[in-house]
Amino acid sequence: MKTHRRMIYALGWMIPAFFSGFSAFAGIPKEDETFVSADDARIVYMGRVSHRIPQAVTFTYPGVSIYADFEGTSLQMKAKPGSGDFMVEIDDGLPYRIGFTKNDSIVTLVEGLPEGTHRARIMYVLEGYELKPVFKGFYLDKGCTLAEAPALPERRIEFIGNSITCGYGVESDDRNDPFTYETENHFYTYAARTARALNAQHFVVARSGIGIYRNFGAPVSGSKDCLPAMYEQVMFTDPTELWDHSLYTPDVVCINLGTNDAGDGKYDFALLTDGYRKFVAHLRDIYPDAKLVLLSGSMLSGKPLADVKRAMDKVVAERKEAGDTEVYRFDMSPQTGSLGYGANWHPSMRQQQKMANELTAYLKELMNW
């Protein structure tokens, strides 16, 4: 990442401390502080999480969020060293990024707050299938505790996607930058921005390089580990624990796949179409009442984009003929470079915002929100 990007990234951490009295740094709990473990019922989670580890929560997908209201003037977070990065929002303050390196097990999220009850919203912003993050709990001021579990928004969106949805390279402004965790940030994606704009919960199943029938660089005949094959897992890397879909019923599901299937021009149109056909049928079995929206955007162009659109249009038409009128299509604008590029030609911060503006307006009308 270029030097000027490092400066911006660092300043992004400094802003909350400078303007709001917030801080984010590795910490050591005081002996008289109160510890609340991750399995406390007053901590609310959004996203696919596993409770297999006692008193802890594990996850791999970006966008998994932790919500808690706490008493006192400070808050520390405990996690497995090397868990990766989170975006933190305290009360109505500016969001800021914190990270658990291989040497960090406790990070101070905030201190110097006025006495009283405060709100913490913490979002995991990376793809965690390599890092295998584990959240263990919070340290509070002596004599303080968590307040009642906060209520989440009633509206519910599920986003299924690839690197665009993950936030690959969004904190870079150089298309020649390689992938790094430092520049990935789901918080700034079209998905997270759309959910915030619509005051909705958002639930993410996404991984870079993955496709609807063929992952990037895979044989034209397809991949055994494409997204539909991984969809039932709680965590991307663990086929032994399956997700209970009754835990989260979305009002609308947005599927943004196809970029990795067709992006290199090596794909089979019939297999691509069948990939959409089978996955939409599976989602309809799981969510009989949800609206399903097949998306395009924003990295494809030319014939691959036209073919992906044609495949999705064909499946929507088939569903409609079969009596399912709640499957839809929406195209977000292809990137042209006018808004810059993120790392490795991925959507820039501004492109992700444009996509969010477009999708927000569409869902607002579609859902009557």
C-alpha cells in the first residue's frame, strides 16, 4: 500500500480519539475491572456465529456484528490474538477501526466517556476463514455491568456475494495494489452502506474469488466449492457445523455473484445459468416468503456482463412462469474508472458508495421501506 494510504489509514484511527475522547489500543485489564463473557445474553449478534467454544463466539464471514449497551466510562474487548480487524461505533461517535494482531488479546475500545450507559456496535470487517477470529468478551469498569440486550432493526437483508461484497481493496486507491487485510473493509461496502441507509439488519455470506458455479480460475466445468456448496455452513472453513436458517429470516436476499464465473471469459453459459437456477430454487425452499434479487455490478463489462445478465434474466423469467413472482433483477453501474479503483481493480470507496446509493433507492421502492 502506498505511503499516502498509510497516512490516511492511520489518521482514520486518530480521528475518534482527537475529536471525541475515544481511543483504540492494546490494553491490560485492571484487577478490579468486570469481565463479561461473549455468551452473556445481553450481548446481541448479527450474522452467522458459532457457539461451540464455551463462553466465546467464532465466525468467519465479514459483517458479523456485536451489539451491547454498557455502563461506565471505558470498554475493553477480548479476542483471540490474530483475530483481525473490527470497525467500532460508540454512541453517535465516528466509526473507527481496531485490530487484534498476533500479539493482542485485549484492545481498549474507548475510555474517558461520561458516566452513564453507552452503546457499542462492533463489526468484523475481514474475511476470517484464514484468521479464524474468536470473540471472548468485554472488560467493564469496576462495579459496572451491561444493560439490557439492545434491539436490532426489524428490517432484514441478506447479502450473498464475492470480493465486492467482502470489501476487497476498498481502502486502497491504487488498482495495482495487491490484496491485503489492511485495505479490506466490509464496513464501506455497498452492502453495509445500504443496510445502514435503510436501517436494516444485514447478514453476509461472501468470500473473495467465489462464484455461482465456478470460482475464479477454476475449470470451465465448474467448482465443487463454489458458494452454493458452502452456503449451509456456519463458518466457511467448517463443513461439520450447519447453519440453522430459522435463526435469521430475511425480508429480501441480494445475490451478487457471477463476476468470478465469467470475469476471465472462460465459462459455460448453460452451466452458469443452471448455477443461478439451482441456487435460486434452494433459496426459495429456505425462504418461501422473501424477495430474491439477482444483482450485477460493478466489475464486469462487455460480453461477460451481458451473459451474466442474460443468465439471470432467464432464471427470473423461468421462476415467473412457474408462479414465483418474487424473484427480481437489478443492475448496479459498472465501474468506469471515473471514481477510481481499489486494490487489484476492485471497487473504490466512491464506487461502493455509488452502488449503495443505487441499491438503496431500488430496495426502498421494492420493499416499500
